[in-house]
Amino acid sequence: MIVLLSGEKRDPAKMTKIYMILLIGGMYTLEPSNIKLQAGFYCGDYADILREQLADYNEEQNRWILKDGRGDWFGVMCK
């Protein structure tokens, strides 16, 4: 299995699932995303889309906080 973090490139046609990396209650979790995979998008593209939809950046604390208050956004993992 090949796992890529959001900054890496991979043939979009070969990506099958995207997991969000979240810090909830002091524990890192992988949560599957429901985003529809589209041709021409890379892992990092999906990371940007999901992050903007699900989290707000707190400049004072230098972190992305989930809008639903569960925890912090850390990135995505694509496979």
C-alpha cells in the first residue's frame, strides 16, 4: 500500500480514498472523507478543499481548528 501525505503528488486516477488527519481529545485520528474524487486533482488539492470547508485558521494560536469544535486539523493522507 502506498500512502501519501498532502504535499506529495500521485496519479489522481490511482487514488481510491482520502483520510483526514485530525487531533481530537489529544489523540490523532484518521477519518475517511466523503469528498468525490475527480480527474486532475492531486492529494494536496483535496487537502486544501477539505481544510477550508471543515476548519478555521486561528492566527494567534497558529493552528487550524475544526468548525464543529471537535479538535484540530492536521492534514490528509491519500491512498
